Amino acid sequence: MKTQRISARRAVVLGIGGAVSAVLLAACGGGSSGGDSAPSLDPNADLSKQSIVVSNWDAYMDPDAALKFTDTTKANMTVANHATNEEIVGKLTAGGDPGIDVAFVSGQYAQALNDAGLLEPIDPNLVPNLANLYPESKNLAFDPGNKFSVPYAWGTTGICYREDLVASPPTSWNDLLNPAPEYEKKTLMLSTQPWLNLPAAKALGFSANTTNDGELEQIKQQLLKTKPTLLGFDDVTFYERLASGEVVMAVAWDGWCNYSGDPNVKFVVPSEGADLWADTMVVLKSSKNKEAAMAYINFMIGDEMQGWMTNNILYKSPNKAVAEKAAAELGADYPNIAMTPADLAKGEGLIDLGEASKIYQQIATEVQAS
């Protein structure tokens, strides 16, 4: 089974930094939803006359995807890369035609882009593979019904831990937020929002999307209390530090536990619950080749491309057949691959927080600087 590590990529995929709406409002001055009007695309369009540009994170899809897409649909395709959500949003909101037809963005960004009026509604007639997705993946909090986005991968957040280096497996966020003395300076947390806030929010019984000032203050105070017990904040190399034994527990995105290569590294979703994140594909309203763009999304949620994703990136697929096959073939080595959609749906869907995202970023800055 071939795998490839994409640590730097995943860190910036989820590196939202709490500024989604701020970026869009500054660039666009707001806007109305792009999902209000019904699609009016041509199901009989000659795709051989269309060419699309797809912007994605590096190493996040089959390197032969462009060739295979052209072989399948006759449409031409060029791949562009972006390093962060902020980078691609900046391109898409700079004014004029960005020259991009399809973009990969995290779910919150898809919501914000749509609210800014920049996205083409998804035409289900041109994306028949939607029928192969789990119902839960078609009802995500930021876009119920896949009106303007289609998920490529999804997952949750929890604690990666060294089973052989802890007296008992962690079961609560408090096991990391308020660690036993022997684990002090042997734990890590994520630095980017909303994942920095997430453990404290859930431990305190709050929503992962809370915008309540009083609750956010309590979250900040808990994080300030936790900070002296941490070795630090790490969004990129924490799985390597777990494998080396430098740390025994780390807040982590589920798929990342799979990268350590150490069977003693385990993953758990704490009893207080966690999130449900998704990386999605969106079509730009400015695209002049929307039929080919829809065909590309259909292609990427098909069995072949989703199979490549699960086998090479070790994330969970929203494609039911692919996910079930991955659970059977990979689940013994990577148990979190076998999480069911029902398990994932227990997590709280992350949404764009509007102006409150600035408060999240202020908390991140204050906690990490203290």
C-alpha cells in the first residue's frame, strides 16, 4: 500500500487562522449568496472544446488526475497550486476574472465565498456521482444539500497519543488541557483556529462555533492555564514528535495520526465531542467552462480518484463504496480510517463565524504570545 506524507500541505489546508470573513469582506465588500439562482448549464455541451484550471493544494490529488480527466471527458485541464486557504481566497477576491474554474477550499471558506456571491451553484445533473456519497456528507453544516460545494475529504479532530507512554488512554479533552504532572511539557496543541479553541470549548460544554463573548473569555482563560503545561504548539511535525517519544499526547486531525508509522500512536475522539471538517471543491461563477468544471468535480468524487485519496493521503472518503473498501483494507492498520459517517456526524460541523472570527484570531495571538 503506497502512502505519502503531506504534513506541510495539511497544516495549511486547515490553517484557517480565523480570518475567513475578514479576508472576504476586505476584498469584496460583502456580497449576496451565489446559490440563489438555479443552474442553467448545458448537459450536452461539447467538453472537448472546454478547458479548465483547477487550483489545489500540492500533493492533494492523483498526480495523473489531469491526464485521466482529459481521457475520460475530452476536456483539457491545467493544475495550479495554492499553499493556503487565504492565498486562494486572495486570488479569487482580487477583482476581475481570476482565471480559475475550480478551487479546493476548506468548508468554512466555501461558505464565505458563496456568501460573497462568487460561486456557481452545483448542478446535480452534471455531477451524478453525488448519488454515491454518504447522506451525511451531503448535509454538512456550512452547505446543507451541496448547493455550492462538494466534499473531497472529511474527518474530525481528537487526541493522538502514545499508548505505550501513558498510564491509561486519554478519554477527555481535560486529560490534555489539565494533564497529570508526569505529562507536563510532553503535550502539544494545534496553533490554528478554530482548532486551538476546540479542546477548551468542548471541555467547557460550549459549541465549537461559539460567538458568545463570555464563553470565548472562558475558553481563553482555560488555554492560558493550559499553556505552561505544553511543550508547544505544532501543526506540522507533531506526529513525528509522537513517534520519537518527545511528546505523549497531541491535539491532532485524525488522518495525521496515521503518518507516524508507529503502531503505538493511537487516536481518540474525547468524550465531550469534537468537530466535523471537510475539504471541498467549488466552481467559480466567473468560469467560462462551467460544464467541464462540473465534470471535473464529478470525476474527483468517483471511485478511482477517491480511492487514490484514501490510499495515499489516508483521509476518509465521502464516497460510500470507497470508504467501505478502505475500512476493510486499511482499518486494521489505521483504525480511524474505519470511522463510520454516523461517528463523524457526531462531530460539530464547522462554519464561517463572520466577524467573530477576528476574536478567535485575537485569542490565538494572545495565548501563543503569553
